[in-house]
Amino acid sequence: MNYLVVVAHPDDEVLGAGATIHKLITEGEKVAVAILVGKADARANISSTLLDDEAEAMGIMGVEKVYHADFPNIRLNTVPHLDLVQFIESCIIDWQAEAIITHHPSDANIDHHETGKAVNAACRLFQRTDGVPKLEELLYMEVPSSTEWSLNTAENRFVPNTFIEIGEDGVKVKMKALAAYKGVMRPFPHPRSERAIEGLAAYRGVQSGREYAEAFESVFRCG
């Protein structure tokens, strides 16, 4: 199956689904990543070698295809919704995506929020365009330091109902890929610390009767 992981920023793909991406690829599935914000220049301690960092992280996970847009960081809400949707649709068409993993639309980070909404619109593409595979699955992922800060009780928050077993090796791959992104990791007890990320994987594993897991909210799955 062709999976497309659509994220707002470089590093989101690792934080939310890095071990799952690696597992899918090692099992013979095809995975591409689409990144809406290229520079992420409002982030503290931004790496001067971000593109190189990204390439290294993708190599560690086994990702060979990456799509890049250059929308403004922490300002996706100022970009016309249609522009975001059409970029994602172009990736879906080119990759012939059959499954999509993306941000939960209630994430605290506004770019995550807008990305999730745009994916929701783009995933209907197969209903109105010839030559596009039917979408078989849509998954929301959790990104530490954003998803858990969804505090608006008027919105539906992330509710995991799908758990991908990743094992200790998967955790190690995720940590290695995250380490490639300079300036991303923080000391514990920050959610983007090594101890916190391993702890979350262990907790999600416990929830699903596994040692380690990454959690997702399945919007739909066909077949």
C-alpha cells in the first residue's frame, strides 16, 4: 500500500509516526512524506542545516520520497485553504496514495490544525478525479508537545483507537531519527525529551498489550 504522511513541519513525521514509518517500509509498504512548511524559522534553536538534518532523518527511517512546500511557519492560518488542499492533492496524485497519516485537527499548534483540516478536504479527491486510488485509510497521529495541549473542550480531542506495535528497535530508530534534527530534543520532563518519548511509547504499548507502540486515531479504514 502507498502511504502518504502529511505534516506541517520537518520533524513532525518522526515525532508522530517515526517508528511506524520505519516499520511499514521494512514490511514492504511504500511511504512518502509531504512537508508543508520548509524552513520552520520561528522555532527556537532552529538548525542551520535543517535540510541536511531532514535528509538524514528520512534515511534513518527508510523514506526515499519527500514532497516540499514552502508555506509560512506558524502562519498556515493565513494561507488560503485551497492552496494547502491543492498541494496535498498534488502529492496524493503523484504518489497514488492509498492511505494518509496526518495531524489531528485539534492540535494546539495552528499549523498542525490547518494541515489536518486541509487533509480532510484533500482526502476526498478520489471521488471527483479519475486515476486516483480510493483512499483506504486515514489516521491522525499524536505529536508530543502539541497534541496533548489540545485544551479547547469545544473540540474533539485526540482519542487513540489504533496502536502500532513498534518494539524496542522501533523506539531506537525513532530516537536516532529525532537526534538527526538538531535543536529539536529537550531535557526531561519536556515532552520532546528522550525519556518522555520512550515513556509515551511504553504507555501506548501498555494500553494495547504490547511493550512499545505508537498511537493513532483511525478516522476510517476500508476493507
